[in-house]
Amino acid sequence: MSQTMLVQGNHACALGALAAGVRFFAGYPITPSTEIAEILAKELPKVGGKFIQMEDEIASMGAICGASLGGFKAITATSGPGFSLMQELIGYASLAEIPLVIVNVQRGGPSTGQPTSPSQSDVMQARWGSHGDRGVIALVPSSVQESYQLMIDAVNLAERFRTPVIFLMDEVVGHMREKLVIPKTTPTIINRRKPEPGELPYAPGPDGVPALPPFGEGYHFHVTGLIHDETGFPTGSPEVTEKTIKRLHQKLENNMDEILRYDELHSADAEYLIISYGCSARSAEEAVRMAREKGIKAGLLRLISIWPFPSDLIEEKCARVKKVFVAEMNYGQVTGEVTKVLGRSKVQPVLRVDTQMITPRQILEAITREGN
Amino acid sequence: MNETLKKYFRMNRLPHIWCPGCGNGIVVGALVRAIDKLGLNPDKTSIISGIGCSSRSSGYLNFDTVHTAHGRALTFATGLKLARPDLNVIVLTGDGDATAIGGNHFIHAARRNIDLTTIVFNNNIYGMTGGQYSPLTPTHSKATTSPYGHIENPFDITELAKASGASYVARGTTYHTLELINLIADAISHKGFSVVEAITACPISFGRQNKLGNAPAMMKWQKENTISVKAASKLPAEQLAGKVVIGELYRRQAPEYTAEYQKVIDRVTGGNGQ
Amino acid sequence: MVIINTKFCKGCQICVDFCPKHIIKLDDMQKAQIIDQSKCISCGFCELRCPDYAITVVKE
């Protein structure tokens, strides 16, 4: 029968990883994500899995790259400062197409910032933190239950698309305790595609996603951070370079049907639509309820997959809306992306960068101001 | 090249890119002969390299290979070895790659005594980027970034490895090729963190900038300025000044990381750990 | 008997200098060349120390 417990989001995330088949964790202590490492240090050996605390976050990324190439589902967990250190190897894993998940429990930035406070100010870093052009998947839970469920999706998507996936939590969702129901049905699990005989390690496959050869089975697979051709060996060819970089974007953008995740509340007849995600979306839900009580047709579009950015979805959902409010705990990082889709006049940011959660009233006031 | 060694190379990737007289090819040749001597199963052997001249080696070797990021080979290797203790994992790295940007990983991998064989191609310089000094560049040497003579003191990487916890430490040179093969073979066979410093000539950059002559001349320097561990033990300290000691410098048996972790799994799972 | 793969040889002169019998020289294309195969003692050091894997010593 299903299991019910009262746990932190970080705990739920760790359990989700295990349920998804993660059997390797490498990480480094950092508030507010350390609980994930602590829980996996305890739980992984129980299932024959491996845990290692590395000397820094760069080493942690290197270790999970190595473990993933060794055939393990591997993850790490960190927060802003560690996430910054991980960027070069996140880029490496993108180009070498190594499946893994990086959990970033966002805290107040920049720099040491506000270590025990929430923020959502790493959204752009999740997209562009590593140098160069490449695609990325980022998923954002806004509850403890979702931290479990969505983490399974994150691990699956990494395997499915041979890519790093950023699991973008925040300190609120990470540290709050809520009911978690672990369904008794085993979740659907996606495993990396093994190559057909003679299939090259970077041949794009039917949907732009190459098969991933296993280490230790005689494949003699070469992995490099240099731009490489389908054989995996370095090349200086402009054509191959262009093809590779485009494929790293398009293998995700062409498969949005499998990646796109969002939630809606009263958005069908909404005149004022809030776009929010993570902890801020919890306040937005309450604001919608309060607005509706006042007869204001407000609605919420909650983004669960933030990267690749769901531009088409936003364009469609906001077509008949008078005004869009983007509620986020940063200086307008998703606001900027939404503005690119809808234009400045249609978008009203509701921002907070003072470590305090956006309140429902704050959003409601923005909506009512707009209404008058 | 001897026919029997060809299976260890990706022949279609040769000739390699190293400059005429660069010793890296000799070190890789020694590694391949050590692997052949031990009869390692190439399907169960992974070679992980960093960035720099030394680290192009993984592309030429017919194994599961990873050309990682600068300084990070040991972190990839640690993850791979912990996940897959059944694989032989060999790390090829340069003096800069291992002790500058990779220094933190080097001392921690040694501290853990994880079963990795690390071969440091020490050519005293950053060759790939055109000849800057590295943490192993001798004091007073010329480099493009020490045009007035290097004022820094280099590490003794073998002492650094030993102090950090490595359980096998050796130093060889490209001149003493047969010995280098044996040192590498012993390092691979040793269960624990093994380091072999391979002194190798960089005639095009370090040699030219310091007027050390061509490749044979630099290898003659290796012959005339090194002393074996055995011979050195018989000489008083002052006579050792300026001499580089080569051979097996240090070895001890110590708990190996992946074996210890497996014990944890066995303890926690009551022995039926998957 | 020493076989030189001139495609691989880069003329670094290591074999020339270290051959105990001094029977290797660089030709005018800067490629290693055996002066007198009969004097080769098959010590194998040229092959061992060739950085470019250009030398194969065939032991009779």
C-alpha cells in the first residue's frame, strides 16, 4: 500500500531520486541542500548504491560524470555558490551528452548572499551559466510531493535525452515539511538507449538523441569536451560544429511534448493571468483565490518545466488575457523571457529580492491596481 | 611499433600531434607496454585524461577513454572507479593539469587512497598553450610567463603525493624507458592510489626557452642528473644535491577506498548488497 | 632488422643519438634511416624510445 510521511522537500527529492533508480551521488555540503546529501549517504548503501562527499562542487560534478559514464544514474545537489562552481562541467556534460541531474536548492544570492533564505535568482544561471551555446532542461517543483514526483521525471529526462537536467528547487520548498504520499505503483523508468551494433556514439538517432555506449563492455568509447563528430573524436570542421551545436538545442526543442510541464488554475476565463513557479506559485494560487472572491477573473499558469522556455505555451495561454503578472523572487529573470514573448506593455512583474516570500496580498494588490 | 602493441592504439588517429622529440609519446609507449606486460583486459580498462599536451593521449589509446576538462581527470576517475570498481582506471595528466588547476583533486584522491593509477607527464611547462611555467617548473627557469627567470619554487610532486596519502609513489624518466614500464606496471598492479611522475622532455618549448638542446640532449640530461633510489640511499645528503631520485620511492599497504565502501554496503545490507 | 615508418617519423634524432651502434641517421627529408642493417644488435632501444612509434625492431 502507499506510504505517507511528513518530510522536507529535500528529503522527498532524495527519495524521488532513489525511486528513479539513482544509485550514485557525489556532492559537497552547502545550505540549503545538505539534507539531500545526508539522506542519500544513509539510503544509497542500503540499495547497493554509492555515495561520496567530494572536495568541492567541481569534483562532485566530475565524479557524477564519471559514474554516469560507468552506467550509473548519478546526481548531485548544491545551492548557488556550488552551482556556480559546477558550471564548466555542466557544459561538459551537455556537449558530451552525459545524463545526470543537478539539484540546485536556490538561496539568496549573489555570492554568499542569504544562505538560509529562499530566492529564485539562479533561473538564468540554470540556462546560461556555462559558457557556449547549448540546450538545457530545468524543472521546478513547488511542493514536497512534487519534489518527489518531478525528481523522477528529471532523472528520466536526463536518460531520455542524454543531457544534464537542472532540478531547480528553492529553500522554501527544500526545507518546508508537507505530506508526501509515495504511491505503491512503481514509477515508469526511462533508461539510456544502448547503441545498435555499429551505431556510432554520437549518431543523432531518430530524434536527435544518440545512444549511450556503456563503459567496460568493449565498446572503447571516446568521450571528449572538444567538439566531436559522430564517432566521438575531435574535429575542427565548421559543418560538424554547427550541426552539433544546433542538435544540442533541437534535441530538446523538437521534443517539447515530452519535456513541457505546467499547471493551471482558473486560466480558461482569466483576464489577469499570473505566471509563477516554485515557492512563489504557492502565493499566486492564494492570490487567485482571493481575487476570484472579489469577482476578479484572475488565473495562474504555473511553470514546472522552465527550460527550454515554453514560449508557445505562454503565447497561447496569454492570447486573450488583459495583463500578465510574473511573480518571482528575483529581479525579473522569467519576466524578461515572458516579455520577449508578449511584449513589455502586456507584462507586469511582481518581484521580490529581499529574502521574504512574495505574499498573496502583494500579487492581489498588483492585480487590483491594474484593474482600476 | 611492434605488431602486438597495435591493438592498444587507435591506429587511425596516428601519427599523433606531439612535437618532434616530445617525450609524451615515449611515456604512452611505456604505458602500453606495461598494460601488455600485465595482460590487462582492454575492455575492462578506462583511461581518463585532463587537458594539455599529455592529455591528448587518451584519444590515441584504444580503451574506454575520457578527455575531461582541465585539472578534472581525477574527479571523473574517482566517480567511475567508485561506481565501477571492476574497471582498471588509469589517469593521464600533465604537471600543470595535475598540480595547478587539478591540485586540490590530486591531494584528495591521494588522501582517499582510491585505486587509481595516475601518471603525471612532467615536462616542467604548459606546452599546449605555448610555454608558460607550471607548479613543477624549476626556479630560475625561463618560460613565456617568467621571462626574467622563474622566482617560484616547484612542488616535489612525489612528496606531495606521499604526504597526501598515496600508497604507491614512483618517479621515472623517458630516458630510462624499461624502468618506466616496470614502474607503471607496478603502479597499476598496486591496490590504492598510485602516482608515477614521468619526467619527459619538451624540446620545442621548455628546452628551447632554456637552451637545453634537442630531444636527445634533454634525455641525456635525464641520464646524467638522476640517481636510482638504491644508489641514493648510499650517498650523504650533500652529494645528492641537484640529483633527481628515480625508481619506486614509496609503497605501503593501506585500506583502499572502493573496497572500504563495499564493506559499508555489505554491513548495511547484511551482505546481499546488489 | 629495423623497419622505419617514415610516415610517423618526425626526425627528432633520439634514435640517431642513442643507437649504441650508431647505424641510424636522418636522410635529407629529416627521416630516420638505417645506415647498415647488418650492424644492428636488436637491442630495441630505438623502438622503445621512439616517441612516434615509427620504429619496429624485428628480432631474427
